[in-house]
Amino acid sequence: MTIDHLLASTTASRYEALTELDVPSERLLINELQTLCLLLVQAAPALLLTTVSLLFTGKLLDTVSHWDAMLQVDQLIMIIPTILNLQGNLEMNLSARLSTAANIGELDDPATMRSMLIGNWTMLQVQAISVSFVAACVSLVLGKIVPRVQEENLQTRRPIPHLPPEAGVRHSGFPTLIMVAATGMTSAFLSGLILGSFMCLLIVVCRRFKLDPDNIAPAVASCLGDLVTLCLVGVVSTILLPFLKTPIPFILGIAMVIIAVACMVYTARNPHVKQLLTQGWSPLFIAMAISSATGIVLDMFVSRYEGFAIMAIVISGLPGAAGSIFVSRLSTSLHAAAISAGSGLRLSEPSRKLVMITLLLITIPVEIIFLAVLNAFGWLKLHVFFIVFSVLFFCCAVLASLTIARYLTDWLWSKNRDPDLYALPIHSALMDLIGQLLLVLCFEIVTSLGAKLHAKKS
């Protein structure tokens, strides 16, 4: 693809070709302001949707955790947060890769677009089915070492929740491992089928209507990934539970392996994505390790504070979603700059600091709306001290997310690692850790001031 074709095909509002000598500085300033306005208009609804989805995911997890399948098979509880993390990372990686491809013009040719979309979708299935099997094995180990408690405290993106209280017949052993693995792989496959197809469609629609997918797709992938995957895990496990001691889970697991192999063969033959088979695996497992460590470290704090679980949803999820938008934008800018290097042209792009400030200003009202909704519905009784400090620490979490996104993306690029593949899983896992540690600090300070947070009992 020539540079003229590239610059003609990229999103005009963000990557407009400008000569170094002929365009006045006023025009550059106007273009930067237009880009920031587009970021505000496009990213704000996506981040608000992210918060709503995370809230419903937390409530859904509380419901699903009491289903018979979860109560009778310990490892299903263990596998949920791990699969949510992994599947969310895969969907965000997919959105980042396709957003970059859209913004640098690779999706403008119909044949290339079709090949790239199908290839990325099959690659998503290879990764989803593979890592879900690893998650099942990890859950088997955790099921042996994590003690049961009488009260449960679950939340999304917490890899090691307490096991449910004793209820009915409990199952363990090799058949349980097969059933959990089949549940994980099937749920991951169906999630990839639904969400992967949706994300491909979303990127195409954004390109068609001149919207910047970097501002929309990562946040949408982050919020819908947890919700859809959790629903599927609950449904699939409930369907398979009556067949626990039959060959059906094993047959289903074998079918998932065959599908993964078929997808891998197609991906290896696709010239646009075949290199992905050997890239991007390490950050998925690094993220899983960080998330597991986060769960172990924070497990001692969660039960001490009322309302911690529901607050952790937004203080980890929303800053992480804002950071994922920034990572995707930075990656696209780096790819576009590499292609246009030496052309005598430059791409109109606002400064990184302005983008960071804009994303911070977008997220603060969303956080305030979230707190207002919690208080209005009676889910939490908020003290004024807690509101002040929670907003303060939320801003710290967003700034940390954006700073990590910036330097992690630049560092990966300097090491010849594609940020679209490597940055988002590590960034997401780190924000889980940082966000929840900041929330612990917030609760400690508010409690020391004599204020208490009261949560509505289920």
C-alpha cells in the first residue's frame, strides 16, 4: 500500500495528511481540538456503558454463584474470574488490532478486510480455547488449596474468590476436571463466537460511519466481555451438570479441541494473521499470574469492608477501560507514524498529555454518576467523607492507568513488540492490582476518620 493511499484512506478527523511547510499552526491547532472533541463524544458513552455493564456483571456474579452447578462443583467458582480476565484480554486485543488496521487503511480493500476479519476471529478462538483449558487446570489446583468459608464474597476480576458454603452433594476428581474444562472451553468458544463477531462488526461500522474505533472498541470489548462470558459459563455449566458422570463433557471437550485445531490451521494459512500464532501468548499468562497474586494479596482485605466488592468493580474496571482506549490510540499512532516515516508529511494528532487530561475529565463524571446510582438505589449508604476520598483515589487510579498505558506502550514498541498484542493484558492485570490497593487505602482512611459505609443486604 502506498503512503498516498494510506493517508487518503485513514480517518480524516484524526490522521489527516499535513505538509510540514504549507499548513499554518492555526490549522494544526484546530485539527487537534477536533480530534479531542471526537474523543470526548465517542469515548464518554462507551465508558458509561462500561460502568453499567460492570455493575450488572457484579450483580449477575452474585446470582450465578448460588446456582446448583457452582455449589456442587468448587472449581467452577474458581474458574470464573480467571476466564473473565483472559476472555476480556483477548477481546481487547482483538479490538486493538482491528482498530489499528482500520485507522491505517488496511480494511479499505474488501478482500483484505474479509481475510483479516476471519483470520483474527479464528486466532481469537485458538487463544480462547487454549487458555481456558489452562484456566481449568489452575482452578483444579486452587480448589485443593483455598479453604471454604461460611460466607461468600465474590467480585469480578478477582481470581481467587471464597468457595460457596456447603450445599448438597459436592463433586471432585477427574470427571469434575473434564466437566470444568469442557465448560471453560465451550464458554470461551461461544463468547469468542458472539463477541468476536460483534467486535468485527463494530470496527467495520465505525469505519463506515467515519468514527474512530480506538475511542469506542476497547471499552466496549472490556465491558461486554465479562458480562457475556459470565452468562455463558453459568448456562453451560448448568446444562452439563446432570451429565457429569457421562462421556458427554469429554466429547464436548474433544469437539472444542478439534475446533481449535481447525482454526489454527486456517490462521497458519492466512498471510495477514499467521504471525500471530507465535506472538502475544506470554502477556496472557503474565496477566493471569498477576491477577492470581492480586487475589491472594487482597483476599484478607475484602471481607473487612462493607461494599468493597461493588466499589472495586468501578475503581478497577473504569480506569482500566480508559487506559485501554489510550493504549489503542497510542498503538495506532505508532503504526501510522512508522508507515509514514520519511514521506515528508506528518499526521495530525493531539499531544499525549491533552488526550490523558481529556480521558481523565471524561471518567470523573461517570464515577460521580456511579456513586449517585448506588446511593439512589440504596445499594450503598455513602458518607460524605467516603465520596470525597473515593473520587480522589479514583482520579489517582485513572492517572496511574493512563501513565502505565503510555510508558508500557512506548517500552513495548522500543523492544519491537506490537502493543496491540502485548500491552492490554498486562495493563489490565496491573490496574486490577493498583485499583483495589487504592480502594483498600481509601477504606482505611475513611474508617480512621470515623465514617462507615453500609451496603444493602441481598
